[in-house]
Amino acid sequence: MKKNMHPAVTPALRKSPTGIIGLDEITGGGLPTGRPTLVCGSAGCGKTMLAMEFIVRGAVESGEPGVFMMFEENEAELTANVRSLGFDLDRLVKQKMIALDHVHIERSEIEETGEYDLEGLFIRLGYAIDAIGAKRVVLDTVEALFAGLPNHAILRAELRRLFRWLKNRGMTAIITGERGEGNAITRYGLEEYVADCVITLDHRVTEQISTRRLRVLKYRGSAHGTNEYPFLIGERGFSVLPITSLRLDHAAPAGRLSTGIARLDEMLDGQGVFGGSSVLVSGAPGTGKSSIGAKFADAACRRGERTLLFAYEESSAQILRNMRSIGIDLAPWVKKGLLQIHASRPALSGLEQHLVAMHDMVQAFRPAVVVVDPISNLTLERSEAEVMPTLMRLIDFLKQQQITSLFTSLTTGGTGTSAPEDSEVGVSSLMDTWLLLRNVEFNGERNRLIYVMKSRGMAHSNQVREFVLSDAGIDLVDVYLGADRVLTGTARVAQAAHERAAAELRREDHERKLRLLAAKRKAIEAQIAALNAEGEAEAAEVQFAIAQESLQETTTQQDSAAMAQLRGGSKAGNGRTKGKR
Amino acid sequence: MNTMAETRTYDLRLYVAGQTEKSLAALVNLKRICETHLAGQYRIEVIDLTKTPQLAAGDQIFALPTLVRRLPEPIKKIIGDLSNEERVLVGLDVQAVKR
């Protein structure tokens, strides 16, 4: 990854990583190896801290021993100052990974007469370098010499010699310097001597909120990020945001994540959002943004994924209580360590500081899902031009880490004529999925509607759903589309009852008709049976008559035969027959 | 000021780096000034930092040559080849002896 970052670097130019989060990314790998780098800025802007971290991280992470020569603080002060960041200088000094040397110049003790040079400084530095086999050197700040020595001509010549000497010894060095008046980079023009790499630090206060910024002014022989980058001196030391702003090459996972709300997943192509994507939930106050955020976090925890929730409106206890009221119990996840809630006031520090702090926490906790509620509070009083790049960096960073993020945002537009989505146009372009919540006031009540404004890479629903919060949780309900507007809330319920009643009626009607039909069928069957019976009776009568007649005939024949016999067996039986008649 | 207790009160250290022109000039100048103005009251120790670099930090040496007045207190430092006698005397806080 790092190899693609600085194609402009000649193979000859080696770089020494500073180990400082973000700075190595901006410089494409670190400071030029074996050359001096000038770090300048006004008092209190973090020069010493940057230089110190360069030495400590060099020793600990890169295994390169370093000499820290200081002209202002003494060893004890410096050790105490950096201990709060978790750097144990005493131990590193004992391990011969770091050498500290405090050059104390007391103007009132010093008289100048005749020729001299700064060979003493060279000897001290050389001695310290040799003692630990140093590869890195810091001079903080060498400009103190200007205050201590009146003969600046000698000083300048000697500094030039010093920097050349450092280069010849192959030291990767940081020289710090005070920012000069006006456009001057440094007060005494050190940039003339140290020309390989120049980094400026800045500390500004706007709207009563301070922001620290870093810029790589010059980096000979190497491409570098030229923007101003916000940085923070936080609990884990110096961090420069942003890590990834130079690129747009994050992977796009095809995996999908549930939002925790089944009907919402349905609207998002039936599968929810893409893993590693960013989701914006915007809406007017009280539309249920935080609830969606909490549900999202809850769903992630249910999947066993670590989740980081940044809250800028409510304390974590308040969030736990409030979310329980809508059936989302986050407390077990917090106890399990799956969910971390960081609640702070947005006005506590500037946007950059918040983002750097978020960045640090993300680095430390390594979550799969991040929820920010709400992001709009961070951007208060800030112009969009300022906010956009910073947010972009955060989102890029999260995407780079394949972290799925959900940001809620308060829209300023009302429910009236101006569309509430207008106030989100800037931020939304950074987001992959945008859910808009809207209040509708109708029929004497306010109800919430949810729209999927966009969702990149999926066939999302274009339907409006009603968003219902209850103690059973969150649900999305189909709205009823009336003649001229959608029906929600009690109007929807009334409509549903109405439709239910109509259906009931229809059902009863059908049953009645079926019953009638059955009765009719029975009557017909009875009739058929009667007719059948009649037919059978008639048939029996006919058979009886036939039988009677054939019997008569037989009997007559027998009688004739018998009579003939009686008359003597002659065949002339006519007389008798006649006689009988 | 001429009691025996005052003898050898000036404990001086001259830091140099090898046998450079400036080092040699500083030592010559220092000896001359001391002999002239502090005869019998001084002690000079020459420290060559190219041989004992570890001693540089102790007296906070950064420029060379540097003359350190360790005694009497407070510590005073004079940097340079000591070519300006007047300034050396001011630096050492010594009253010039009129010849």
C-alpha cells in the first residue's frame, strides 16, 4: 500500500518513519533519512512534542537510537512532560536508546571576546551520538543560541557547519525553530540552512475553539501532501489527521449488514447496507435519528461486532435509559465490552480535535461499526468549506479500515416550505446511503416518515414508510396512500380499521351466499329423489300388469288342454269350445 | 585585599578543542592576563574536549574556547580567544593592576 503512495520518490531517497500517526502518510514514509528536517511554528504549537515522538518512536518502533539536545527545557522537565503520553524516557535512557542533553545558555554569565566557534556543541553532540550509536538527532530549539550569543555572524556560519556535519554523519535530524514575523518561516532564517524538508505547525483559535494544523512546506525530492492537516496532541501522543486523504482507493466489500430494522433492510434491497459503507440519517428534531443509530449499534453487537458510539448530545447513561424505553437494551453490550460509548460536548474542542480523538479511539478499539450521533453538532458555526474536507477524511479513514459508519445529522430546514434535505446536500455526497426522516403533521398529530434518499450500489425502495417507535422497538409500517396524501398515525389506523370492517362484511356476504346455494342444492336433490321414487313405483306397476297378463294367458292355455283331455282326447274340440262359450 | 587568604582564589578552567589556533591564542592570552593582574592568585586547568568530551556537558560548554571562572562564585564564562584584555577582566570581575 505504501509503495503506491509515493511514486515520485527517487529510489535513492530513503525515508525514516516518524511513527507519528498520519505524518508518515503525508510525507510518504517519513522524514528524509540522513538529512535534517526543519520543524517550525509559534510557541506552544507542539514542535517539541513532534520532535520527542520522532526520537521515542524511532527508538521503540524502528530500533534507531536518538539524541535529544534541548536548549530550553531541561531533562527532568522534558521527561515529566512526555511521561503523560506514556513515554518512559528514564528507561530508554538506561537502555541507551536515547541520550538527552540539555544545553543551558545563560546570557548573563557569558562574556564574549575574540574568535570562537561552536565546536563545544559539536563535541557534545558527537559524544552523545557515539555513546549510543544514534541514528536520529533533535535540536530543540537551536535558536536559543541566537538569544545567548551576540555575534550572529559566527553563529550563522557555525549553524551552517552544524547542519552539514549532521548530514555527513548521516543523522536523520529534526531542528525546531520559532516562527518568524510576517511571512518568515523562522525568526532567524534557519530555513536557509536546512532545506531538505520543512514542516510548519500552527495553532489557531477561531470562534474560541483552537485548532492545530500541520503542513509539509517542502520536501526535496519527494512528493508530499501539501495541504494543511489538523493534528492533535492526544492521549496517545501526536496524531495528524488524515491518514488517507491522498487516495481514494479503499476496497468495496460486497458483504451486507442488517440495520437491525427488518423492514428497513427490506427497503435496502432486502439485505441492508454494504459493509464498510457510510450511512447518513438526517432529519428534523425528534424524528428518531438517534433511535436508528442505537438500533444499528445494537444489531452490530448482536452479530458480535465491536461498536463505537460517539454521542454529542446525551451522556452514555442517558442513552442507555432512553433507548431501553423503546426496547433497545444496550447495557449488556457495554458490560461485555462490545460497545463503547464516548459522550462529550461538541464545544469541548474543534472539529479537527474531535475527529482526531475519534480516530485515536477507532485505532485503539478497532470496531466494525461506528455510530456518530449527531455529526451536525460538530459542524456548528463552521463553514461547509472547512467542514467538508475534515469529514471526508474521517469517512475515508473509516472506509479504509472497512468500518461501517452511521452518522446522524440534524437538518435545519423546517417541515414547511423549505425542503429539509437541502441543508444536508454537502455532507450527503460523502455518504453511500442516505435515510431521511421527516415529520408529517396531519389530522392533529405528528408522525414520522422514512425515505431512502439514496443508497449506492443497490436497488433500494422508492417507497415512503411510516416509522413507528414504541416500547416494543422500532418498526416500519406501510403508509396508506389516500387521494392526495399519505395517511399515517391514527389516520392510518382508522383507514386500516375501515378496511378491516369492509373485508369482514364482504366475507359474511360470501358465506351467506354459499349457505343459500347449499340449501338450494339440497332442495333440488330432494326433488330428484322424489321423482326417482315415482319412476320406480310406476315401473313396478307396469311389471305387475305384465306378469298378470302372462299368467292369465298360461292359465287359459292349460284350461283348453285340460278340457280337450276331458273330451276324449279328440282333436275336434270346436263343439266343446263353442259350447263352453 | 592582599591578605594570604586571597591567594589562589581564582580557579579557572579553559576549555579547548585540540591544538587549534584559537586554543593556543586563548591560552597565551589567559596566561599573560593572569600573570599581569592575578599573579599568585590563580590556578588554570586546561581541558581538551577532543580528549575528554564527556566533560563538556558539566560546565555547559557549547562554544570554544571557553574560559570558566569556577571560583570565586558565581560562575562566569568568557567565550572566545580572550584577545580583548579589557573584556576578559570585566568577565572575570578583576580590577586591572596599573603598571
